[in-house]
Amino acid sequence: MSDSRNHSRTPMKCQVKVMHPAIGEILVNTRDISEGGIFLLTEDLEMPPIGTVLTGQVQGMPVEAPVVKMEIVRIEPAGIGLRFVTA
């Protein structure tokens, strides 16, 4: 399997609130982040299919973090890979 990522990943541990009508609001942890996306540790949670756009917000910041749109681009046993959606 080739690695077609455009951005290098940085390990990062934080909590993200993920929102979508199919799953409601859930809190999950991150594994890593890059300029183009993020990997969320969802493990046993049932997630929507690849191509679904979710919204997410980092939790525990000194000020309220922005809510961003993210598209599911990869599903693994440990979690999901998301691409940040711009515009």
C-alpha cells in the first residue's frame, strides 16, 4: 500500500467533539494531525462511511476552538482518517 499523503503527520493527543446527525455528538481522542487532516481514535464506535462530512471542535483549549468541517477519507480498526474541508 503506497502512502499518498501530501502533508507529514505529527503525533498529537487531544480530545475532539465530533458532530453528525448519524452519530450525534461524541468525544474522541486524536492520534495525529497534519496540515491537511487528522486521525481520530474511534475504535469500537460505529462511524458513517467514507465520504461523509462531519464537523469537529478541539476541546480543552483556553478559548473556544473553531468548528471545522472534515471528510472521512479512511477507516481503520483503530479509527478514522479525516481531511479538512475548506470553503
